[in-house]
Amino acid sequence: MYYSQNDSKVMKMNLKALLVDDEINILRNLQTVIPWEKHDIEVVALASNGVKALEMVQEHQPDLILSDIRMPLMDGIALLEQVNKLERDIQVILLTGFQEFEYARSALKYGAKDYILKPINYEELEAVVERVAFDIREKRKAELDEQKRWSRVRHLAYEKFLFDILLDYTNVTTRHFFEDENSLEETEFTLLLIDLDNYSQLSRSWNEKERKLKNFAVRNVLQDALEPYELLYSVLQTREGEWCVLIRHQRETPFNLGTARGWSDALQLAVKQHVKLTVSLGIYPEHMSVLQLADAYKKLQRALQLSPNVEQILLLEEVNPGRNEWNNSMWELVEEIVSSLKRRDKAQMEQTFEKLNQSLRVISEHSYVRVEQILHFLILHLIREMREINIMSDEEERGLWSNLERSVGVKDLLATIHQLIQDCMNAGMNRKPSELLMVNAKEYIAKNLSNDFGVEEIADHLGISCSYFSLLFKQHFGETFLENLTRQRIELAKSLLRMSDKSITQIGKQVGYAERRYFTRVFYKFTGMTPSEYREQITNA
């Protein structure tokens, strides 16, 4: 888990110091002799006693106080006690004469960070100040890391929650809360569905690495494309070549079709410009609650998949209502088949396939050509779904495409579907539970390469312990989780350096490294050159 960029900001942050002493010469020496700027500390105020110091604390909120013990009106110990009551993170160093030595030492139990005896050894005092400043920054860094960790966990949990809702994996009640103060009762969504045109055919020529890169690149482009609009939104990859964009609104915000089309235009153009691929988009024509997302997603997905056009922006209302009922019934049967395959329920799968046969026999009397078109669509949809749940090998997929190219009628297409289902069912039935866990782990890593996550998150996602996950991962992939994750990130970074004109910092962030220097260090370790040197070498080749 890396927070190098934030870490560096914490380590360099300017601290504020308050100096307190009733002897003006000592006060001036404290201000001038110690090289405060060298240690990134600003002296924000001087005070001659504890009463005045408390006023300065309220006004300037210092991080560090250097205070004499013996002072009029309020001494250093009383000041320390009052500062502790404020419940602020302020470190206090006491200055004391030899006669108050035991008194000063006892003050440590009241929260003093350290004490220095008078006459002051300024070199010793500088060393103490440097150490205390370092401790302050380290504590702030730890607090920031903890905040970031929880923020990341909540963000990942929120996106997982939305993903499960979209795919109808879980039930929702309005007792669930989002990652901020807005509850489900107060929130609605605009749903946009993005689909890479002709993805099943297009991806035939890509190997796994190329598919991963294309999907990763599109997801990042979609994420970046909406940033100028200052929206609250999530980009979720629902399967290969398909993404949902969920844009959050306060309840009862009017739906504006023109605005939704503007967002869709921006997304479509960004993918075409940056990834050199075309996408079609579906717009759900109204805002909806979280309870309506799964149904809306299915309707948009069916509409896009059954539309022959490419590079389109489709409003759900524009779908031909005369064909929609039959199309939906066909799609529901295919979804039942996919669901049966995921559950490895062979009896249910065969029963559903027979329903599909019966439905096609009825409709074929009226529109033979339409049946062929629908079957082609269903096969392409099944290919993507089977690839998504990782129960179809590359060899099986090549054989399927070969059969599909030779299919000349409804009978051949049905035989192709049946063979696809049988092959996938056999593959699914033969898989061990540990193998399925690692398939899910591989999918999780691919979808979260740009996020900061570690063993804890992925093990929790799989519902197993960290130690068991690490053992399974090493056995299955022949390398540790961190080695695998880092290698994948660097491979993606190399591809982005070749294909993209984004800066090194931006590419580092896209592959999960928030700070350029750390990204450069890891990249150099794996490739023997910096990202800039790699890009220059590729450019000059």
C-alpha cells in the first residue's frame, strides 16, 4: 500500500512554534540562534508568560511550544496543564534552571515532550527540536495513512456495493449508507452504460495482456473524461468491454436529457481520441434510486446488445416496443443459462436451453432472418459472459469462432450455443474451489490495478484469511501477490508509456503509484531504466 506522495508532503510540512520566556534576551536568542527554517518550522508568536502564551495558542494553533518554567502570572507547568485541556496535538519542551531540575523532570508525566536545562546549550536544544519535529511529522503521517486507508476501504466497499447492486448479487435496504453523509434515501443516480463496439469479434485478435490493457485504458479514460464536470460519480466495469457510469444526485433533482447526452458525447469522444476505439452508450431516461439500478442496467444492456448500430448514443425509450417483449424474453433465458453455469447447475441449464429452443421454434415461423440475428447476438453475449467468469479457455474460444463462421442457419447456431454451454459446464464442474478463488483474485487485481490495495482487501473480498490467500496465490501463480501485482502494474505502465502522451506522474497514478519518485524506483528495479528513459528509447526506436 503506497502513499508516497502524501508521505512526502507530511515530511515537508511546515510546523508552527510558539516561544515563551519572561527574559527578553533568551526569547530573542531562541528566535534567532536556532535555524528554524532549516527544519521547516515557523515561529508564529512570542510570549512572556503563560497567560499570554494561552492567547497565542488560541490564535495561532502552534504544533510546538518552547517554554520556560519559572514565569510570572502562569508558569510553564501550569501552561502545560492548560494546553493539555485543549485536546490539541501540541508538543511542549520546557526550559528550566538547575534548581527546578526535579520539578521539570516530573513534568514529563504531565505530557511535556522533553526539557532543557539553563544555561541553554543551543546545539543540544536544536537537536531536541529536530527530534520532536520529526516525531510530530511521523505521527501526522501515521494519522494521514490511517485516514487514507479507511477512505480507500470505504471507497472500495462503496464501489463493490454498487457493483453487487447492478449485477443483482445482493439485496438492498435503505439502512445501507454511502461513504459520506448522504444516505440512500437522499440519493438518486443517472445511469450510463458504455459498450465497446463489436467487442466479441474485436477482441479475438488480442491476447490476454492486450485485452487487459485495452479494458484498463478505457476505464481510465472514462474516469478522466467526467472530471471537468465536477460530478460525484463511479465508473464500474461490469464485464469485459462494458462499463457503467453512475452519477449521483440529490433526490428530486430533475433529469436533463441534454446534460446526459453531453456527458455521453464527452465519454464517447474521449475513448475514440485516447484509445482509438469506438463505443456505444445507453442512457436510462430518468434518475433512479439504488433499488432500481439492477433492472435499469439489464434493460440498457439488452437494448445495446440487440442494436445493430455502432458508435451510437441510445436512449432507452428509442427501443422499438414491438420487438422489445420478445427480445427481453430471449435475453432472460440467456441470463438464466449464464446463471446456471455460474452455479454449475447442469439440470437447470439444460431445462432453460430447452425453453430457448421452444421459443425459437415458435418465432421462426414468422421471421427466420430475425431468429438468425438474435442467435448471433446471443452467442456473442454468451462468449463475453463466459470469458468474464473465466470458464472458457482461449482454445475453446477459437474453436467456437471457427464453428460460428461455418454456421449457415438456425440449426447450426443452436448447435453452436449448445456446444458452448456443454463445454463451459464441463469446465466449471471440473474446477476446484481453490482454483475458482484464484480466478476471482485474478479478476479483482485486473479491475483494481489503479487503486491502492493490499492482501487484506483482496482476501476480505474473497472471504478467506490473509495467510490462506497468500498460500493459495503462491501455489497457483508461482509468485507472491506483491510480485504479481507489481509486475502487472509495470507491464501496464510500459504499455501506457508507449501508447499514451500522459506524463510520467499521471501514468504512475493510473497504475497505482501516487508518487512519481516511488514509481520511478519500482520501474527502474524491474526494467533497468527510468520511465522517461524507457519512453525515450521507444520513441527513438
